[in-house]
Amino acid sequence: MDKNVWNLKVRGKIALGYIMILFVLGLFLIIVQGRISELEQETVMLSGHDMQVHDLTFQIEKNVLNMETGQRGYALTGNESYLAPYYDGLEKWRINYADLNEMIAGNASQVENLKSIKVNIESWIVKAGQHVVGLKQAGRDAEVTAYFQADTGKSIVDQIRKELQHFRDIDRETTEKRVTNLKDRNRQLIVTMYILWSLVALVAIAASIMISGGIVKTLKNVIDAINHIADGDSKARRIEVNTKDEIYDLAIATNRLLENVEREQRLSDQVARMSLKLQEKTAPADLSDTFLSKLSTMLEIQYGSVYIAQGNYGDSLVRVSSYAGGEEDTHLGREKVMLGEGLVGQCALDQNLLKLEELPGDYINISSGLGRTPPRQAVIAPAVFENRTVAVVEVASLMRWTPEHFTLLKQMLDLFAVSVNSVMTRMQIEQLYSESQTMNEELQTQSEELQVQTHELINVNSKLETQKEFAENTASELEKMNEELERSSRYKSEFLANMSHELRTPLNSMLLLSQILSENQGGNLTEEQQTYASVIHSSGSDLLAIINDILDLSKVEAGKMQIETSAVNLTEFPSLFDGYFGKTAESKKLEFSVVLKDRVPDIFYTDELRLHQILRNLLSNAFKFTNKGGVTLEVSKLDSFSAPGYHPAGPMLAFSVIDSGIGISPDKRNLIFEAFQQADGSTARKFGGTGLGLSISQQLAKLLGGYLTLKSKPNEGSIFTLYLPCRNEPWEPQGQIFDSEAAATVESGTFANGSIGEMRSDDSFYSTDYGCLTGKTVLVVDDDSRNIFALTQTLQKYDMKVLTAQNGFECLQIVRENPEIGIVLLDIMMPVLDGYDTLSILREELLLTELPIIAVSAKTMKEDREKCLAAGATDFIKKPVNLKELLQLMCHHLRIKSDWRSENAESEDNIKKLM
């Protein structure tokens, strides 16, 4: 061969060999292509056409046999089910005939044979099939029998079979000729392929001998290495080459490939092992522990923590696991981190990996049995699933990581994110499934109740039809009356709400100042003056109780009293009511006891607030009208109870208030349950009061599904008994809940039991427990100078610095000028700028999110409290202000603020050291 050919590069040698092979192979393909095309046509004819023709002839024969079998079966038995194969064959034979006729259209002789078969089949259908079926359906059995004896149909069927067999024989002969021809052509093609294959083989051998000289060994080594990779063995032996041509480049590239594959395989194996471990865990803590444990061996970490995102929006992260963290290190980490807070929170927000090097000595110490040392590097990395941070991992190591470590960590975090999302999703699904099961059970119960109600409604509907005409006539009159009642109720509600606000505002300053005077902290009042102040405070408290009674009565009369059922612990009644009335009994030298009879359950369900209100009303009246003897609250359980117009089902609880007082005459027993009425209504009556308590109690008893009774004898005493259903599970009240000025006030006590001295008998309002107020600055904001004066005098006695403002604008200006303000008491109803707008500006514009702001308002509606808290108030207290409650609230929120600042300062110091 020419010397220039041997001097070619490997690329030229390989190209020359392939050109020769391609030339011969192209010639081979041209020759074989023609032969294959011819064979394909013959094969299609055999495999498709001929076989289908045979199948269709058998199908037609089967259809004829089905028709004959069905016809004979029906003729013999008269059973309609035998006609199914008859009609099926009658329908399908024409379809098969049409398909067969189309396939043999090119064979004229077979077409004629097929037409003859068709004529015979149609003849059998007319003479035998339809004829016999028609006779049988007409009940002409004798003619059917005669027909079968003549056996005309069988001869036609035999003829059809013969013709079909003849048809197949002819077609089979044609097929055999084609097969023989195909075999001959196949032999010729095989011989041709052998010849051409031999030619290609000779060319290929010559080309391989020409090219293989110096590259075969290297290529073999490359192939072996690639085979090792394909077999999963990444530790193949490296290739060594002495030449400097393309083979050398190939060997170098192959060695580099082996190193990359080995590294990728090692990472894949570690990821696979981690995946198997994580799939076994179903709880976030177990999942995180396993992840850190496996990660410590893979990345050589000595310390780690995992924070899992919580909440619907992942706005906070909670530490659920740590690795190698001792008790001495817990102060370095927080149990909960908000999004964007600290490096962990910022990592979760930005979704970027943070690498910390040259760490200070006091950052954290990695300890073992032999000693302690600080880490050289710390890494904080997010676990992100579908662009959402589901966890943050913080690890520390004694060595500096290579890029391979970070690549492995990224893959592990992707896997961990999927696992965390799966676990959290599974927990949510389980919770939703549990709630769904509960809802399904409730829906099933409601469905059964609705079915019962539907039957009742059907019965009632017929009665309602007769009343419809009457109702239509009176509807217009009732609508006018309803409008008048609604207007009157609205005016009354608005009036009572406004009166409540206007009365509570002056009461606030009056009660506060009178209470300060009664305490006589300065010691500058005489005993008589102190008594005057106590009387003023007691009278004001009585007035507040009357206001609350009037509001309660308005709610009851409007049908808008809110009932909320909850579990009531009866075992607490003795200590609870002794706390309410023990001092009163002691001051009046009366015996007071609370008795729980046998069979009384520990827990039952009703509105606890309303139950206490009724019993305290009854007990308050009992103590008021009893001067000697005693008062007893007795609780017992009855199997049943009924009264005129009241017939409950099931067991009942009886709450009896028994006194030895003045009693009630029979002619006054109904009068006392009316509003603003008393047994002694004369101008010279001995006992005071508005007469609202029993009226409210009777209405509340009805709302609770109960009944209130009275037994009394003049000068011997009275027994008021409240009967309530003994329910052992929560129940829905019958009345609806409406929002209104008069029906949504924040609940407060409706009694003023005892004197002001008794209210303070346990501990003084000015006790040393309020030392947290000393030295603090408070801003009092109120448009009423009387309230400002009262609160200022009170708070200054606790060594507080008091700043005042009379509207929202003054408040904002003072807050800006005095950053030392520790707490704000903010009135809501103010001119110029009210409390709601002031709250909004303080929180949103001035960003004073941690400043405690207590809303102080005479508007005691439930929605007013909720509106204050929604606007940004830290807490809410109503007017008139209870000093003890106000001071406790102020201390509580000042302590919270102090604790928050301490934690924030410590966290900032740690971050500064860390940076």
C-alpha cells in the first residue's frame, strides 16, 4: 500500500476504511432493496389477504350454522333465547360476505362461486329460517313438524357447506402456488445476501487490518473501561499510552471520564442510601435526625441543626433536630426563628447558601470525650421544594469543604426537601381525613334527621295549604307591625348603647377617684371622710350593676342574647360560690353552704356564664332578704321533670337556692318575675334594688332550655329552683345570635356583692406586686379631663411618670418626642383623631409594633373589642376601669416587652460576633 496511506492520521485511516465499507455496503443495499420489495408484496398477500379470505369463509359458515342451530332450537322448544344466535348469524353473515367479496374482487371465478353461495344462503333464510320461525311464532307446530320431516333446509345447508369447502380448496391452491414462488425468491435472496456479505466482510477485514496497527490495544483498553462503566463498575484501571497522536488524546479523555463517572457514582450511591433511610420516616423529628446522622458521615460534619418551616406560608421555622449539640450550646440557637430573622431566617427568605469561615472562638465548640475545639467552617443552606423553603440546615465542620462537598450537600438538600414536603403533606392529609370522617358522620346524622323532618313536613304541608289564604291576608298587616317593632327596637338599642357609653365615662373617673380616696394612701383623710369615699364607690358600683342589668334585659327582650355552651365543672361550685358570697355571709352572720347531692355528674354542658349569672342573682337576692339563719345552694339530679308548658326529655339537674328569709306572699309570686317590679313596691320599702334580677334570670333559664320555680312562705323563707337538662355533650342553642348595640356588649359582672371594703379584703390594690411599674413612663390619652385626672393620680402613686394627651394628634406628637414611653392607655372615642386611626398610625407608620397599647373605652360591645384588637391594640379594658385589672394588664405587658428586648439584644450581639 502507498506509504502516504500509512502516514495518515488515525482519523484519515478510519475514514478511508469506512469509505470502502460504505461503498460496498451501498451496493449491497441497492441490490437487496429490490429483492426485499418483491418479497414484501408476496408476504403481504400471504399473511394478510389469503388468511383473511380463509377466515371469512369460516365465519360465513359459522354464521349459517348459528342460524340453523337457533332455528332448530326455537322450533323444538319454543324458547326465545334460541333466536339470539339465529338473529346474530342473520346479521353478521352479510357483513362477512361483503368483506369477502371485496377481497376477492380481482378473481372472477371465485366471485362467481361466492355469488352462488349467497344465493343458497338467502334461499335457506327464506325457505327454512324465516319460514319455520314464523310458523313457530304463529303456534303452527304441526306444520313445523312436517317441515322437519321433509328436511328441505338441511339439504340447502349441506349444499352451502360443499360450496364453501370448494371455495376454500380453490383459494388454498392459489395460496400454495404463491408460497412455492415465495420460497424460490427467498432462496435467491439468501444466496445474494451471502455473496454480498462475503464481499463486505472481505472489505471490512482488509480495512481493520490496515487501521489496527498502533491503535487496537488502546481502543481495547478504552472499550474495557467503557464496559466497566456500563456494568456499573466505576473503578476501572486507568489507560496508559506512549504515543502522542489522537489515541493519546482519547486515552487522556477516557481517564478523565472514568474519574468523573467514579465521582458521580459515589455521589449517586450516597444519595440512594439517604433516600432509602428517609423513606422510612413519617415524623419531621425522626426524618431530621436521620438526615443529620447520615449527613455527618458523608460530609464529615461535627455539629448540625435542622429548622422546619411552619404555618400555611412558611413564615416561621422551628428547630426540630440537632446533631452533637450539648446542653451548654442550647443558648446559641433559638427554638423558633421568623422568616428573615437572623442568618437562618435570611437564608430561608433568600434561598441562598451561606458559608461562614474564620469563626470566632465563642461561636460554638465541638466537643468530644478528649476535649473541645471551635469549627473551622459553618454552612447554612435552605431545602427548597417548588420554589418554597421547607427547611433550613445549619452545619459546622473542623475541615474546609471542597466543591464536591457542596455538590453532595445540594443533592442531599433536594432529596431532603422532597421528603419534608412529603411528610408534612402526609400529616396534613391525615388531619384532613380525620376532619372529613367527622364531617361525614355529622352529615349522615343530619341526613337521617332531614329524612324524618321531610316526612313530618309532608304531613304538615297539607295543613299549611288550608292556612295559606288566611296567612296571605294577614301578611301585610304583620309586615307593618314588624317594621314598627324593628324601628322601636332599633331606637331602644341605640338609646341604651349611647346611654351606656355616656354613663360609663363619668363613672370611670368617679369610681377611680373614690377608690383612691377610700384607700387613703396619703393618710390625710379622717375615718369619716374615708367612709364617705367608700359609700361613693359603692353607689357607683351599684349604678354600674344597674346599667349592666338594663343592657341584659334589653338583650333578652330583643331575643338577641348570645348563648355559648361549654363544659361546666360542678365540683368547683363549693369553692367558687364560697368565694363569691363567703364574705357577705360572714358580714351578715349567716350560714352559707353549697351541697352536691349523690348522682350529680362532675361535668355537664350549658352556658357557664349565664348559669353563674342566674345563680348569683338568686343567691344575691337570698342574702339580701335573709337576716338570720342561712342560705344554701343545693345541686341534685332528677330522672325526669315536667311543669305546665314544659315537658323536657331525659334527666335534669336542679339548682335550688334555699333561704330562711322574709319569704314571698302568694299574690306577689308572679309579680317579682316582671321587670322593674319587687314584692315590696311601696315608697317606704325596706329593701332596695331595681327588680330586674329575677326577670333576667327567668328569661335566661328559658334560653338555656330550663325552667325556674318558686316555693315560699311569708316569714319562713323561699326556695328558688332552676331546672336544666343534664346534657353530657355540647349542644346548639335554639336562638340565633345577632350583632347590635344592645346585644353584643362585652360581658361583665351584673352584681355588686358586698361593700367596697369587702372587695379589697383579700389584698390591697396598692400592693407591692406592682413594682414593675416603678420608673416607667405611661401615656394616658383621653378626651375627658376627669378620666385623665383620675388615672394620673392613680398611676403616679406607683412612681410612674405620666404623660397625657386629649386626642390622637397630641398622642402621636408626644410619642415621637418621648421614645422612653413604655406603655400607652388609649381612649377610643375621641374628637379630631379617634383611637382606631391613632392605633393604625402608631403600628403601620411609626412602626411601633412592640409598644404595649391598652385600649380603654366605654363602648363595651363585643365587636368594639374585636375592632380594637384588629386595629393594633395589645389589649382591651372597659370603662369604668377596674384598678386591679388595669394594673395587672400593665405589669403583664411591660414584662413581655422587657423579655422581648432582652432576647432581641442578645440575638443582635450574637449576630454581630458571628459576622
